[in-house]
Amino acid sequence: MAYNGLKKAVTLAPSVRTLPSGVPAAPLLNLSARAPADPHAHGHGAVGPRSDTPPRWTGGVSNTSSGLFLQLHLFLPVSCIPPPAVKEAPEVPDFGHYRANDNDSNRALSYFMVGTLGLVSASVAKSSVTEFLKTMSASADVLALAKVEIDLNTIPEGKNVVIKWRGKPVFIRHRTQSEIDEAREVNWQSLRDPESDDMRVKKPEWLIMLGVCTHLGCVPIGEAGDYGGWFCPCHGSHYDISGRARKGPAPLNLEIPTYEFNEAEGKVIIG
């Protein structure tokens, strides 16, 4: 049975599909057809199939015992393959109309704004820190008790006066000469808290110290104890006429606060 197929010259785009032999496959492509007329045709005749050579098709149809068999072959030069598409770079918009005409004036404005912002920030930080420190400082009533002034002319010789300073009792003793001599005769190097009498007073006749026992913070009783000074009845601590720990559990002498004398007015200022 004869099979007459209609064959037509066509132009196909290159295909990436290949035959098992590695040859690209394109059906019904006549390799003997002339190219379209163009300035570079060199006058090889009109467009259409060539008459001087039989057509050579890249594919054909044959009749086999199992039916029709289509065989395709394509042989193309490298020059026929179009170059790969090149993606164009995106166009950058023009921002020229947003730019300042005078760069120097714009820079000066930027410096001014940065400097102003820094100055304002520093002022706010300083104010915040100052207010915070004020909340931690002593209140007015505490500052009023920071110093206390006592008239020494009202304290007779051989007597004690107890005043309150910063919430603590303060003992002021106007000592007699015999008490001064007794305090100086003690071998102070052998005491548990060695201090001479001269180290504890600024004037021999005036003994000023905190009335707080150094054991557990009790208030000792004046003119009592085994040494004629102060006695703490809570745990039995004894202090001499200079306020030094002599007996009992007290580890240290009675504390001496900060004070100074006002000679012109005959007063003492504690604190």
C-alpha cells in the first residue's frame, strides 16, 4: 500500500528535545528549501523549493508491518540557534528634584539640629539625675537634727546631761579634776579597746560620747558600775569615767561623736 504524504517546507524554532542518538528533533523541515529573499541572498533564485536538488526532509513516514513509522532528524548549524535572552537592568528613578540645591546650607542645618538635640538631651538627663538624687537625700527634719548646739554653762561640774542627736542619746559629762586624774592613771594599753583619756576628749573636763552600749545597743546608766562611770544593766557591761569598756560583754568603748567647741559663746556643737 502506497502512502502519499503532503510535505511542506516550514521554519521551526530550535527544540531542546532530542532523539536517543542525541540529534535535536524537528518534524517536516526541508533542508533544501531556499531562505527568504533578503539583501544577503546573493541572487540564488526565488523563494521556494530548489529545482536542482531533491528535497531532504528531516523526517519521513514509512509503512511497516506494525503500521506507520515517523522518523525525524534535524541538522542545524550553531548560527541558527538564537542567543540567550539578556535581562535588562531595572531603570533607576531620578531623585534629582528631591536634592537640595545648596549642600553647604543643608549640612549646616543638619549640624544645628544634631547639636540642639544633644543639648536638650543632656539637659533632660541632668534634670532627671538631680531629681532622683534629691529623693535619696535627707529630709528637712533630719537635716535640722544633723547638728545640735548645747550651752555648756548650764551643766555644773560633776554632772551628766543626756541629749538626743539623730535619734541617739548623747552623754555630756562635766568631769571634776579627780575624775580626770583617775582616767589618766589607768594603764590603757592593757584594755580590750586600748584608748588613752587624751585620745577621747578635746578638753579634759568635758567628756562627750554616744550613750549606746557597744554590746547590743542598750542605754547605760550614768554614775554606776564598778568603775564609777556607766553601767549597762541588760548584760552587765561596765565603763569607766572615760567611757572605756572595762568589764562585761561590751567589746568596744563608747563611741565619740564629731563635735567642736564654740569658745566665744561657751557652747558645743555636735555633728
